[in-house]
Amino acid sequence: MLEIRGLTASIGEKPILKGIDLVVPDGEVHAIMGPNGSGKSTLGYVLSGRDDYTVTGGSVTFNGIDLLDMEPEARAAAGVFLAFQAPIELPGVNNANFLRTALNAIRRAHGESELDAIQFLKLARAETKRLAMPDDMLKRNVNVGFSGGEKKRNEVLQMALLRPKLAILDETDSGLDIDALKIVADGVNALRSPTFSALVVTHHQRLLDHLVPNRVHVLAHGRIIRSGGPELAKELEKSGYADVLAAAA
Amino acid sequence: MSATAEILDSVQSGYKWGFETDIEMDLAPKGLNEDIIRLISSRKDEPAWMLEYRLKAFTAWKQMAEPEWARVTHPPIDYQDLHYYAAPKKKAGPKSLDEVDPELLKMYEKLGIPLKERAILAGVEPDPNERPQIAVDAVFDSVSVATTFRETLSKVGVIFCPISEAVRDHPDLVKQYLGSVVPVADNYFSALNAAVFTDGSFVYIPKGVRCPMELSTYFRINARNTGQFERTLIIAEAGAHVSYLEGCTAPQRDENQLHAAVVELIAMDDATIKYSTVQNWYPGDADGKGGIYNFVTKRGACRGERSKISWTQVETGSAITWKYPSCVLIGEDSVGEFYSVAVTTNHQQADTGTKMIHIGKGSRSTIVSKGISAGRSNNTYRGLVRILPSAAGARNHTQCDSLLIGDECGAHTVPYIESRNPSAKVEHEATTSKIAEDQLFYCRQRGLSEEDAVNLIVNGFCKEVLKELPMEFAVEAQKLLAVSLEGSVG
Amino acid sequence: MSVVTQTGAAGFLARYEALKDRLPGDAAVRAAAAESFRVAGLPGGTSARRIEAWKYTSLRPVAEAVFQGSASAAGAMAALPKMNAPRLVFVDGKLQAHLSDMVPGFKSFADQAVFGGLARPDRDPLVALNTMLADDGACLRVPAGVDAGVIQIVSIGTGTAAFHPRHVLKLEAGSTLVVLETAIGEGNYLHNPVTEISIGSGAHLTHVRLQDEAAAAFHLSTIYAEIADGGTYDGFSLVLGGRVTRTEIHVRLMGPKAAAHMNGAQLLSGAQHADFTSVVRHDAPHCNSRQTVKNVLGGKSRGVFQGRIEVARQAQKTDGYQMNQALLLSPDAEIDSKPELEIFADDVKCSHGATVGELDAEQLFYLRSRGVPDSEARALLVRAFLVEALDLVTNETIRSILEQRVDAWWERQAA
């Protein structure tokens, strides 16, 4: 699915990622943990193609194609989905309209027919119902006036509709209560299949209780300093990053 | 005289309405003098009082100077180098659509204007069962060539006809109201219009009547070196309701063309007039060559208690737009509204806004202006809110937002707020911003192209205004915004 | 002082002709200014030509007044705010050495008449008038890195004098200065000062102006300031006096991270007319400008606010904000407000707001229901209305001087 080799990236002159090697096989969920400022969010942005980040070295292949050469929308069409840590507000842009435009853009890229308003609404309502979201979520402007929890749910709704191959969850669990956390986890679990993988960036074990990862990686100072099974997350929860950091130093 | 037969390549510039129609024209010689005015008046079989009105206006105009306060620049206009009358040749006036020149019908078909009754405006997904019907008055250069649904309307007493016809058939109404909202010498362009106006629409809604369908006028400038001076007069008697739409396009030409219209609205007690414009005159090419000079005076008088006049405009065209649809709120508790989207790209200049003059007690007004500047254009909101001492308890709220796309354009906000009544409350807010990088990225991450993302964000920015348009127009306006901004990003 | 009986622009020009050989400084600059003034005249006073910058203020009363000469300044002196800071006292525009303190870095304009490059006599008619006739003023230079503390500049107008002082404030890099300018007087004089201010890199000027001129006087002041990178201009004007007055401020932000605040409060009554006009021009990226101007208008007074934020193409990341609010206390008062944005850079955050209304009836009722008498409740709300603008003045002594004047103004209204 995803193969990252020696990836380095910077913002302006400042190097953030200093050589990431990571392979996420088909159908697996990997968790990325690490202290603040370790480059976790940068990894998500670089994989999805944000302009402000410059890739200075290394490669990323996604199902055999070179991801780094592609525009953000082409990556989205290829199946990369980034759930934002702080979802962006789009004043005046109706959520349903936004989602339909996005879905149809991706369908077009795949040579599929576009959905009309009625077809789309049917699909969207089914998802909001499944995710236990109020219907008016679709009528409201994208993320405008949404509570923190609503914004995160909206990200999950988008993910459910766009059906990505790779979901990158950038601290989607931060600031969520336990019910919302479960919705996020269920959202990802529902997509789990041999052709879906996920990179879950998180601080907490809590989410990983509901969303059991195949592998856990610790990112610090722009590098992956340790990888392990789900038990690594539990260990970190108990003893913090200090020991791992010291061991790697 | 025949207009030149050339279909200009409109695809190149993105202006899809830039073709020219080859049709036999009756064209007055160039120049402006009393003889030309007499000629216009006689071509229209006008009564003597109308000619007098025109001549008086011409005398006033000669004493006046072009206004200089707007933020627009253009080379001097040679008013003697224009044709003031251009009409398709005809035997007698067409009584029915069958008599309209087929070339003209073809043109309106191409523009998507329904001159067949029961037809609909273009740009709309067809759904014939639910679509409301729209009556259309089509004005081609100096004359109205067709007005649809007149019979249906006359059954409920609504008069909808070319103003030149109203001058002949309803002289009392025209005499009473023409120039009563925009006096002859109100400004340079209104005086010019009063002297030489050729056609436009006349609407009269009798007491208590809710007009059964949307009325619309479609203006088309075709002939070369021709000014278009249309005049529209809408009167809504007590308790009447009407929604009126206008659209405008012109062929693509290298020289500038002048359009100086005057629109007057009168609303009596409890009457409502909703006036919507989608202005898409040819804006000139990417280098600023050609395009329409759009110098327009639009004003409504809320004469009656609880009367309401609402202006909605989407301005994407014209090389220069100079336009301030206004409301004089005379009646107690009368309401004025102005909703505007103005888009400028390339070298376009827009100086547009409104005036809300509060005279009546408890009068209220709302102004929402959204300006979008791209390319090397300049986009100015200019608006006046004036509260007179009599307007106790008056309210105004103004919101002006500007969006800049690219770093070679300008966005300007020039509000004038004048209050002379302590119990009145006036609030004005203005912001300027650009499309945020993170908004663009968010959309692109979800699979939207950059252009689609910009369209989506721009439409969101304009939503408060677009939602005021009748649905058919809103769809067309959204598409127009997208076309106008094509190529301005990236 | 020569006696001139001619009124209007002609009177001032005649005075210039009579005095021009004796006036200090560059004669060519004066001659050019005189020519500009001859063409422009007094806005609204001598010609019917409408100038957008003077849309709401006519100087016809100035043009019709006869300016002949001085009277005693003794009475007005008593009304000076008490403050323990070195002061420079000018009577009818002339420095009074015996009333003034030693101020380091000070030279009088009479001794060192240098016209700066900021003033625009070619564009602003009153600045042309000033440049043509200026004969004294305060020139202050604060050397790099020095904190020059607080300095007072006092103007006392008398009789029917017309005076055109020229002030120059120059703050070198990293220096700090607080100036309290007070304008008072007795009579129907014309006070037409021009102040040129340059603020060096990282320097900070706090410029507080208390305009409490005589009720029949004219006060027409123009300030130009340019601010280098990291420099700050904190300006506050309290306008209380005068018959027809204008406070015009032009600020240019020249270097990155420069900042300007141009707050003001105008408290008017009777038939007073006061115009507060400002232009802030962002010429460099990452600059910040903030402005809050309040008008409190009683009687038949008329308040005018014109404020423009200009953002040049290169001034990306500009943060500009402007708020203008008016309280109308009487049915005959009028406010005219024109807040303008002129923006040529796309990556900016600019906004302005304006509100006009009367005292909030609900707030008033709330206070009264808690036992606060009506007039006290009104005073409280008016003071609260002014706080946002006054908060810029952090020097406690100066702040309390301003607050006392506001309270005194209110007491005069209530009486």
C-alpha cells in the first residue's frame, strides 16, 4: 500500500522529517505516536501534498505509484485521505455541496459517472445515519460553527463517503469524549478491508483500544526511533516517551 | 444599413456571449443634437410632451459635466461619435413572435433567452413540470423586439410592455411617474438617458395584485458604435408584489461601447418590488481592450408605508461599472435592501454600491456587498447611508466584504454614513481577505481541482447575496462567477 | 504683528507678501506653498469647488473671520493642566522662553527653520497656508536609544490672532518619547499647526493631544508621521474645544513591523463642528495599524470622521483595523462618517466598522433600576463608551488629566 523510503522534508529552511522509513502493507492499521514537535503532523501533510512543505529527499510510493509527484487532488483521487487535526472552515459552502463536489471529482477521476443531488443525498443520509449524526450536518456550512467534536465527526463522514484506500488520521481523537472517540474508531473499522490501510497519528492509547493497530511506531526528532506491536502503545501510555527517547539516543 | 457580418471568436477569451448578429438595421446618423432627439421621438411616434421632456433633458445635459468622483478612469468619451438609435428593420412592429426576424430569434436562442412562451431560461436543469414561467421583454440595441406573456398578465391587470409603447398607450401613468424618482438632471448620465432613451420595460402592478410570474428583460447591444440608453419604470400600487429580473450581454468588440440606463421603481403602501440583475456585458479582453462602459442610475422610491424595494445584483461584465441602485425610504416602516456581488478581472473597473436615504419613521435597510477582485482589476464599493431627522428609529446594517485573488488587483471600500437622528441605529462592517491557503488545501485534499476549490470558496463567499436571487438566476449566476474567474488563479 | 483687515485666503496671502522677507527658512519652499495656497484657497471657504477630502467640512467661517492681533494670555494660562513635566509654552504661536523649561534636544523653529519632507503643501491647502506663514514651533530630536520621558507642548491662543506653528519631532532608532500637546486659549483666533514626525527603527512615540481651544476659536491641525521598521506611533487626540476644528493625521508605515495607533475622541456641543480625518498608509509588509475614534455629540454639533487605510502592493501581511462610533445625545446633532479601505495587496487582514446610535436604553434602565440617578448613569455610559479609545493612553497622569477634562465636559452638558 504505502512505502516510504528515506523521506526528508522541511518547512522553509527548517528540516522537520529527517529520514523516515515506513511500510504499511495492504489492510493494516499503523499507529504513529510521539512527543509534540516530532513531525507527526508534517508526515500527514507531506503525504497529502501540502505546498508549505518541501520534500528534500527520499521517496513515497502508493500502490506502486510515485506519490510525491502528484497534486493534492490527484492524491485524493488515488485514495489518500487526510483527516485534519483542525478541520478548516469554509464559510458559505454547504457541507452537502462540498461533499458532492469532492465525491464527483474523485468519481470523475476514476471514470465513474457523477451522482446527481438526489443520489448523493440518499448516500449521504445513509452514512450520517450509520454514524449517528444529525441530518442537519449536511445542510450546515463546512465546519463553520461546529464544535470540536462535530468537526471530527464531519471528517469521519467525509472519509466514509469518499472511501479512501489510505486514511491518515492526524490526532483526530484529540479533544473528543469517549462516545465521539468510538465514532471515529468505528468509522475507520467500518472501512477495514484487505484494500484499506490507515495511519493513525495519536497521543493516546484510548483510541487504540477501539482501533487496534497492527504496528505502532514512535516518531521523534523527525525519525522513527522504535516500532513494535500494539503492546508498544500500552508501554508508552504507562511510562511516557522518556525511556524510549533515552534508549534511542 | 447592415451591420457587419462577423462571428468573433469568443471561445478564446472565455466570454461566451461575444458573437454578433447579422441583421438589417435602421441606424440614426452618428452624433447628438436636437435633430437626433427629434428623430428618435418621431421613430417612436411619441406625443409632443415626451419630445419636450427629452429636449429639456438635453438642455440640462449640455450644462453638466461627467462625474469624476468614482474610482474609474477611461479616455474621454466622444458623445458625438455614437449612434443614438439602432433598431432592426421591420415593416410594422411585430405583433407576434412569428413576425420577429428569424435571425433575432436565433440569437436569443443562442443566448438561452426564452422568447417562446412556456420556455425557460437557459442554464437550468430541465424540469418542465415545476418550472415557474417567466415573461420576457427582449431589448435589442434601441428597441424592444418581443414581449412575452402579455395576455396572461393583462388578465390580472398587470401591464408589461416596452416603455415606448407605454408612452403611447398609458401616457397618464408614464407622465405621472417618469422622472419622479430620478429627476432629469439628477446626474450627467441620467440626463443623457432622459434625452435619448430608446426603449426598456414598463411594468404596472395594480392594487393588491401579486404578479403571477417573474418578469424579465433581456438587453442585448449588437450594433457597432451604438450607445444603449434603456429606461425602465416599475410601479407597484398598494399591496402589489412583483419580482423583476434583467440580464445583459453584448458582442465582443475592440472599441468601448456606452450603456447608460435609468431604472425607476415606485412602491406604494405594503407593495414589494424585487429587482434582480445579472449584468454580463462584454468586459473587454485580457489586455483591457474593448468592453462596455456601464453607467447606470437605478433608484427606487418606497413611497408607501411598509413598502419594500430589494435590489440584487451580480455584476461580472463591463469594462467599467458605475452603478448605485438606491432606495429612498419615504414611507413609515419601509424597507430597502441591496445585495451585490461584483467580480472584476483583467482590467475591469467597478465602482458600485448603493444609497439608502432614510426619511420615514422606522425605515430599515440592509446592505450586503461582496466584491471579488482578480487580475489587474479595481473593485470599489461606494455606498451612502443617510438618516434624515425625520427617520426616528431607522435602522441600517451594512456588510461589505472584499476578496482579492492575486496581488495585482485592488479592492476598495468607501462608505458614507450620515446620521441626523439619535434614535436611528447604523452599523457598518467591512473586511478584506484572500482565499486562505488552508481552505484551498483542504478542498484539494478532498479531491477538488484548484479551480473548483476556488469556485466553491467564492460561491460560499457570495452565498448571502446569491440566495436572494430567484432560483433560475442563482444557478446562472453561479456559473457566471466560475466563468468570470476562469484562469485568474494559479 | 501687522494688522491685516482683508479676510479669507486673500488676507493670508497679503500677510505673506508683507512678511515674506522676514520669515525664517527656505524662501523657495514658502513661495511654492504660497502658490499652492493661492490656487487651492480655503476649502469650502472661497470657492465652490468640491474637494472630496473636505466633503463634510467647510472653512467658510474661517474665510469670513477677521484675524487682527493678540490679547492677554494670562487668563488662559490658569486653565493649563497641572503636570510635573518639562514644558514648552507658545502664545499665539510664539515661544515664550520665560514660561518654558529647558528641554534637551529642543530648538525653536524660529532658530532652526527646516521644512521637512513629509508635509504636503502641494496637496493639503492648510499645510500650504502653514508653510507659507510658519514662524515658530518646537523642534525636538531624541538621540538613538534615549528615553526622553514626558514633554509638554502648550499652545495658548488669544484675541483674533492667526498663527501657524511648525513642529518637528524626530525620534532616532530605539528612542522613546511621550508628548502631551495642549491647546487652549481665549478669543476667536485661528490655530493652524503642522507637525512632522519621524520615528526611527524600534523607536516609540506616544503623542497625546488635548484640544480644548476657546469656544469661538478655529483649530486646524495636520500631522504627518513616518515610522521605520519596528517603530511605533501611539496617537490619541481628545477634541473638546473650538468652533470649527479639524484634526488631520497622515501616517506612513515604512518598514516591516512598524505599528500605528491613531485613536481619538470628540466631545461636542452647541454649534461646534469637529472633523477627525486620518490616512494610514501601509508601505511595508507585516505592519499593524489600529484606530478607534469616538464621537459624542450634543446640541446642534456636527462630528465628522474620515479614515482611510491604504495598503500598497508590497505591504503583504498587513493587519489593519479601524472602528468609528458615534453617540448622538441630541435630536439636532449630526455625524458624518466615511471609513475607507484602499487595498492593493492580497495577503492582508483589514477591517473596519462604524456604528451610530444613542445611549442604550436598556443599559440606562438597568443602571437606574440599581439606584444610579439618570444623569450619573448617562455619565457612566458615556465614559464607558470612551474607554476603548482612551485605553491607548497608559501614562497615568496624562490619562487622569484627560479623564478630568471629559468629566468637566459632561458636567457642563448636564448643567
